[in-house]
Amino acid sequence: MVLTHIAVGMALSLPVALVAPQFATVAAIGGAVGGSVPDVDLLIGEHRRTLHFPVLYWPPAIAACALALAVASPAAVGVALAVVAAAVHSTSDVLGAGEELRPWERTNPDAVYDHLRGQWLRARYVVRYDGAPEDLALTVAFATPVVVSLDGAPRWIAVSIVVVAVPYACFRKRLPKYFERIL
């Protein structure tokens, strides 16, 4: 669930907030953006292939972090957190279900495409499907420290994520029939 990825991306900003509180907001926003960007491929291209790079995001993420440490500017910190969050998102998708409308049926084991090896990585089903109870629990677990530790926009974004995630999790298994009608 993209909301979980956003919460994780924002939680990645918490160490930055401890070490350099002046960058807390830009780090959290960068984490939120980076956590969501890979799922834009739902709208353009093939989901979990076009903008998901579970291996190839890591070298630029490391370089962006090194640059942020060297330059220590808001832009560098925001970009670093965005790229790291995109890398974490792409890598962690392998822990979920396959790419399908009803992932609880397990008809497609393809989790995320590894461009380096030219093959799909298999779903591990640690999180059975997006919107599963354990997915909601992860969203709450990662959003809560952001709500408690940060203020302003990051806090309200984290609260909003949970507010949207709860009904999504409640109705997730009912959604495919509506998507089928639209398609």
C-alpha cells in the first residue's frame, strides 16, 4: 500500500531530525515523496517495473546521502531522503504479494522487477496483500513516531495517511469488483 511506503519514507527522516533538526521537515517531505514515487507507475507503464528499481536505486541513494552530508543543504537532504525512500519502497515490495488485482488469491508470484538481472523477484507474502491487517499495522507503526516526534506538515501528513489507510484496509477486498466495472 502506497500509504505504508509513505509512512516508512517519513520515518526514515527521524534520524535526520535527531542529528539536524533544521532539516526535519524537508527530510520528512522528501521521504514522503520518495516513498510514493515508485507507485506512479500504476498510472504510467507497468506497475512494479517502470519506476521500481530494487537494486538500481541504491547507488544513487548512497551518492545522494554522501552529497547531503557534504553539502548539508535543505535541497540535498530532501533529495537524499527521497531517493533512499524510493529504494526502500522498491526493495520492500518483494515482501508483499504479487502484482495482481486480488493478491490474496496468489495467482501471480511476481513482486517487483529487477532490472539489473532482467527478471521478476518473487513475492514473499510477509505482508499478504496491500491493505491487509498487517499492512495497516505497519502503516500505523511507522506513522506514529512521525506524529509524536515531528510537527507541522510532516505530522499532519502522517495523521492523514493513517486516516486514509484505515478505511482502505477495511474495504480492500471489496475494491476489485468496482475496478472491474470501470475497466
